[in-house]
Amino acid sequence: MKYFGGCDSGSTYTKCVILDGTGKMVSDVTLRSRINAVLSAEDALNQAVAKVPELKTAEDLAYLVGTGYGRNKVPFADENISEISCHAMGVHVADPDVRAIIDIGGQDVKGIAVDTDGTVLNFAMNDKCAAGTGRFFEAMARAFEMDLTEFSRLSLQAKNVIPITSQCTVFAESEVISLVGEGKPMDEIAAGIELSVAKRCFVMSKKAGAAGSVTLTGGCAKNDGLKAAIEKVLKLKVTELPIDPQLMGALGAAEFARQKGMAKEA
């Protein structure tokens, strides 16, 4: 049996997925990224490979595709493919009926329109500011002296929403601290933060021309408060994927590797 790998070298987390020749996912790993992208990718690959008895090192993979922020740093990669294409392919593998993706990564927000074969029809990206990204949520959770899970739960408890007007992460954090200092309800402030990010996601999806069933990818897809806010803004239900949404980039990269590796041997 031959195996194919995808390594998504993200700014916040590094993910690795290994597929067998049938497309079955046999291994996956998610690790907090280190400052050195090469070491992060090596750690993820080594741990993923260790879960497959037939493999000894990443060099034993029949084909390996790197993607993400540090895709050029993935050791032993046969090819590098953009995270936008890999997220589209990963979602297509997980749920072929999805036609729109909102990807909220550590440093950017993307709206992606997906064709019926998993290729990208169009995309829009917010990469000039950290507002609405994973880093933004980490900063907001710090302001609340909570972890991200507690912050998400708190936002879901709110009956009202206090709007957050600042788009910049630094100014938004100052605004939140001021509101807390004024004694405003914490849950309503948290809900306002989630809603402000949801509106930014809505803009990105519209710019991409995304239509039809929509899903969330990236680590922020696990934020139930954000998911609820996006559903409120989009006025539709977000499709939940049967595979960890944080793995979509790595899964797509692995599927590309499988297709290219099989074609190479044909």
C-alpha cells in the first residue's frame, strides 16, 4: 500500500494528514506552530508518519504536498499548492455538496467559492489586518482572561449584543477593556465581538461571489459563538463537516498528493 501526505504549515497551527491509495485518512496531527516553520512541519510529519506502521519516515510517502503560510518550508515535499486550493479540495472530499467556504485562519480571513469538482471558482481575502482572525480571537480572549472555549460559551449566553465598532485588533482590544471597565455585561460584549467578525466574514464571502451551502474551515470554525453569529448574518445554516474543519487544508493537500502520485505511476 502506498501513502500520500499533505502538510498545512499555518501561522498558528501546523497540520498533517496521510491518506492511503483509496483516499482513506489513516493519520492526522495538529500541532501549535513553532517560530521555525521547518521544525514545525518536521514535527507534524514525524508524528503523523509514526501512526502508520508501514512508514518509517516522511521520505517513504509516495507523494507529499505542502500548503499554508509556510508551504515552501515543508521538508521532502514534492510540490507546494496554495491553501485556497487545498481548502476547497479538502472540503470537497469531506462534503461534495458544499459550494462556499469561509476560512478563518490565524492571520487572515478568506471567502472561497467552490465548483462541483472541488476547484476554486473565485476567492476574496483579508490579509492586510489581523481583525477577525485567530490572532484577533486570542487577543479578545486574553482581554476577558479566558481561553477561547470559555469565550465562545460566554458569547452564546447573551440575550443582547453590544456592538464593537473598532476593526483594528489593537483598538478593538482597547474598546473591549473600556467596556469591561464601565461594567457592561461581559456576555453581551463577547457577543458583539463575534458579530463584528461574522460581518467581516460575510463581506469576504460576498466578494468571492460565494453562493449555496456554506461551511467554515480553520481553527475558528470550532468557535460555536462565531458559527451562530455567522448564521445570523448570512441568514442560513452553516454546514458542519464530518471531519475536523481545522484539517481541511492538510486533507486537500493530501488528496492532491494522492491524485498526482497515482497519475505519476499510471
